[in-house]
Amino acid sequence: MKVLNNSLKLKALSKKHLLLIVVVIIIATVFSIQIVNIVQKKPMDAYAILQKQRFVFIQNQDDLEQGNNAGAGFDLKDRELFFSNSSAIKNGILYGGKGNYEMKEYYRTALNEEISSILMNIKVTPEEIKKNNYQITRSPESLANKKLLKEKFPPEFELQYKYRKKNQFSKVPITYNKEFLPAKIEWYYKGEEGLKWYNWRNYSYPFKNKSDFDKRLDEEIEDVKAIQEENKGDYPRFEIKLSILKAQLYC
């Protein structure tokens, strides 16, 4: 009889333990779902998303018109880059370029120009991006990094913000792809063709891994070395562009 009672007690205890385990699993599942929802609603830094992607290829309007896959490539983890037929950074060594830039300063300046404070400063959630059909529009005032205006060669975006009147430069739309990565940045300002939308940067992600990126980077380094032999007075692409832009804005 005692054995039977003990067996019944053990069965009852096992049922209680099983019920407790089920309750714990349910609570843990609900808690996990809540955490996911909180993370999804938390504002995301577009530059942080780019850093996770790591490899990005950037083209301006001149690059698109030129063709031949011209543009700038960045490895945001290893801080390496290339500008087509202009300059490159690999393993901490700067190839090409003009001026007194050290490698770290050159990379920082290029990053501010090509990635820009637009993507570094914007805070947006995937939910907001979806609701706005994958295009977010902000004012230049909310995105510009005013500290960069003190530099010798401020980025193009900051120069536009400083020298154009508010009614001539009022909107900055950022288009995202389905993975919430930047795909295109446009500006609404008064330019050579009047007050209209201008395509400023296109962002794509053709490099699937480090090997893919290094292959293109090595090709660009060889091109830069060949160009240096022919013409040692070339300026980096962004310095030429900024010098011309600054002259236009002052006119």
C-alpha cells in the first residue's frame, strides 16, 4: 500500500513539474516576442546598418554617366576604400591622392563625403521605412553636421546646406531597399536645371564577401599606380568636386 501511495505521489509531483516547465516556456516565449518588438521599434542608425553590411559601392551622377562601373567602394570594417582611377586604401596604406592627408584622415574625409552625415545622423525604424514606402524625407537642417564646416574641405552636403537658401535646398529623400539599406539619396534644390529633384548618390552592394571586395580593390590599386606614373598631379575625386562646387556657390 505504501508503495502504491508513493507511486501516486511521484506521478502527481511529475505532473506539477511538467506543468511548471510548460508555464516557464510560455512565459519565456512571450518575453522573447516582447523583446523582438522592442528591438524592431527602436530607432536604427542607417550607418550602423551599413556597417553590418560592411561592403558598399557608391556612385554619383558623374559615375553613372561615365559608365564602366565607376564609383567608390568601402569596406567599413577594415576601413579600406577605392575611388575609381583616383585613390585607394589597403592594409593601412594610401595609394594615390593629393595633399598632406595621412591614411586615417583621408579615410575619414572620404567617408564624410560619400557616406555623408545624411546616413550617419538619420534615425529611423524598419516600421517607419515600410510605412513610407521605403523612402524617408528629412530636412537638410536635421542632417547636416555643422562641425564639418570648419574643415578645409567640408563635405559637399554641408556646403550645400550652408550656402544655399532654405527655399532652394529644402528636402533630402533617402530611398531604402527591402533589407533597409540605403539605395539612393536625392536632393530637392535649385541647381543648373532649376528647382527640382537631383540624384546625388546611388548605393549598391555587389561585393558578397571580403574576397570579392579585395579583387576590385587590387585592380583599382594597380590602376592608381599606373596613373601616378603618367600624371602625378591628379587630385582625388572628392577634392576636385568640392573645389568646383565651392567656386559655384560663392558666385
